[in-house]
Amino acid sequence: MEVWKAFKTSPASNGKTIPEDTVCPLCGAPHQYIYDNNGGNGQYLCKVCGQTFITGEQVTSPLVLVCPYCGHTLVAVKDRKHFVVHKCVNKNCSYYKSNLKLLPNDLEPSEKHKYKLHYIYREFTLDFFSMDLNNLPSWATSFKFRKNNAHIMGLCLTYHVNLGLSLRKTAEAMREIHNINISHTMVASYARTASVLIKPFVDTFDYKPSNNLAADETYIKVKGLKGYIWLIMDTVSRSILGYQVSKSRDVGSCILTMRMAFDKFKEFPGKALKFIADGYSAYPLAAQQFKIEKGWDFDITQVIGLTNDDAVSKNIALLNRKLSV
């Protein structure tokens, strides 16, 4: 028997007329048990189960994030480009107290702000795990030739890509060597169209990756525009498994690059994966999101500094010396 049948019928609302087709979405109580909760503005209250809803749809309360160590509500302290930083400000939190004990004894009180002592959670505002990694741009076209043919296009790509000639030098070579009059803009169109049509084959190729990956990002400038390129390489086969070009050095591009690389695995190796990156904080943050979204738990080894004076770099250098003997 439904829960609402155990209650006695009482005045339906505070003088407001409730539509007869209004039903509580939680317990199924009919309109006789529904109360007009906000003066005719569309929100109702079920007197049986206490559920509030709007025109038949359940009203969801705002998301509340709590600290897993003390249970206190987290406070939003920073709003970044792709995520919001929430922080536990409870001074009696066990996580905060344990981190306080790890501080150096001779640390000045004014220097304590340099250490992250409180529990921090980053709530992402974009779903990087639902984005399509293999979509083609809108300007991508097919190989339909009006004036030239596939052989001429192959010659253009050979000069421009294989020999590294510029667009104008490629057009000049076509005129001087093959007596073919073609503009440099047509050479650019051939190269651009070929690149986007070959991209799906390159991205979905079975590279048979090993469990040893290395990641890095670097600053680039193309035609005066600043950008960053992200690369993840299989250190055994030297194959590029993941890549992204972005306008900013943010964690979103890092996640997309790692997604592209991990998609090459038929079965994710988990803890068996050896993932080496630099000291940028985006990599462990991205790994945290993979654990939350996909349940993939893996460790990241971060090599810090160009001088390679950290413990990880010293161990790698020692291993290389032993192998070279």
C-alpha cells in the first residue's frame, strides 16, 4: 500500500488551488496532500513525505562538498578556468593537524602559508571525459580534384612534407621541375586536407603500447601566436600516443592528452603503468580525475628541474650508468 494512504486527508493547501494531476514524485501522494509552498510560483510541498518539487519534477538541493577527514563543509576559495577550488578551513581537522606535525621545527610563522596544510578538492566545471577526441574540423574536405589529380597532390606533399620546402618553394619546384603551374595556396590546401583525413588513422592505429610512458609539455609559437603542445610517448617504441595543442597550460589539455594515450590500451594496466612527467601539478591532478571518473589508479613519477638534481633523476642516472657498463 502506498505511503500516502496511511495519512488522513486534510486541507490541500493554504487556500491555493492545486491541479488535480499534481502528484508527489517521491511517494506518489495525490493533489489532496500537496501544499502550495511559494505562493503560486510553481513550487509544491508534499505533506506526507516532506519532498519539495516543481510541477511534478523533484527539486534537487545544491551540491554540498564535505571534508572526508572531519565532515565539515568545504569552502570555495578560488575559481579557476576549468575548476573551483574547495578548501576545508576547520582547524581541528585531522588532516590539517597531521600536516602541521610535518612542518620543519625552525619554520617561521610567516612562512607557513607556503605549505598546503588544509584538505583541498577541485570541482571541475567541464566534463573532459565526454569530449570527442577524433572529431574533424568543419573545413575538412575530401580528395575531389577539379583541375589536378592525385599524382600532382602527391608531388606537392613530397616536396612540402618530406623535403620540408615552404609553400612558395614547393609551388616553384612544381613549375621548374615538372612544368606544372600550381599556386602556393593550393599546396597549403592539399597539405591541410591530407592532414585532417589521415588524422583518424593515426589516432586509432594499434600501437601496442608498453607500460612505460613519458609526458611533457612545451611552449610553442606559430605565426606569432603563443601556444602549448602536449606529448605523451611510449618510451619503448618511441611512438607518440597522445598529443594536444592548447592556448593555455591548463589541466584540461593535460587530461585530453592522457585520454588519447590511454585509449591505445586494450586493457588499462593500472598500477603496472610507469608514467613519468615533469614537476607540473597538472599531471597528478589529472591522475586524480581518472581515478574518480574511470576508477583507474596509477602512480606518476615526476622528475623536477633541468639540472636533474632530484632523487628520481639521480636514480635514473645511476641506472643508466650501470646499463652502459
